[in-house]
Amino acid sequence: MTAVGWLPGPAEELFGPEATAEESYEVLTVDVPPTTWLTALRVARDELGCTYFDWLSAVDEPGTGFRVAAHVAALSPVRRLLLRTTISHETPVLPTAVDIYAGAAWHERETHEMF
């Protein structure tokens, strides 16, 4: 386990044992299971300084489920983080991120309406 990008430690230690991380085009992407979605968002905000909520959306991955992604950022120094999780088509439920990022409300509502 090694740190990826600007993470201060391995993704598994920061976000849980099932987390994976990769960096491409100056965007750090961390994938987490749905059960740790809110924990990952809290870690991003509270431990990594990603206090700016940019957007949240989803992609329907045939045969896999809905891949939900939230883009958050730290403003000084500027760092971008894309958090992703995949929920099944059979149980398309994920807890709201509004208590962590108030700006997520509109994005969650629009994503829900799209799918």
C-alpha cells in the first residue's frame, strides 16, 4: 500500500480497506464501496481539506450498476478529488451527502430524477 497523488497515506488507510485510488490528468480518483460513501466524503472534507463541493452525478454502467461520482476540491493549495461508488440496479440507494456538503442537495435531486 502506497500513497497515490497528494494523499497523505494509502487510500486503504484513509477511506477503508476496499478503497482504491488512481491519479490521471491532475485529478485524484478514489473508489469506495457504497457502505463507506459518507465516511469517504467526511474524510475528504475533514482530513483532506476538500471543503468545496463542485458536483455530483451518476453513470448507468450496464451489467454493473450506477456509478455515482462527487467532485470536491481543496482551494489552498488547489487539489481536486473525485470520489466514486457503484450501487446496484436492484438496490439503487445511497445515503444523502447533504449533512456533509450542503451544496449536494440540488445535485442529488437532479441525479435521482435522471435515473
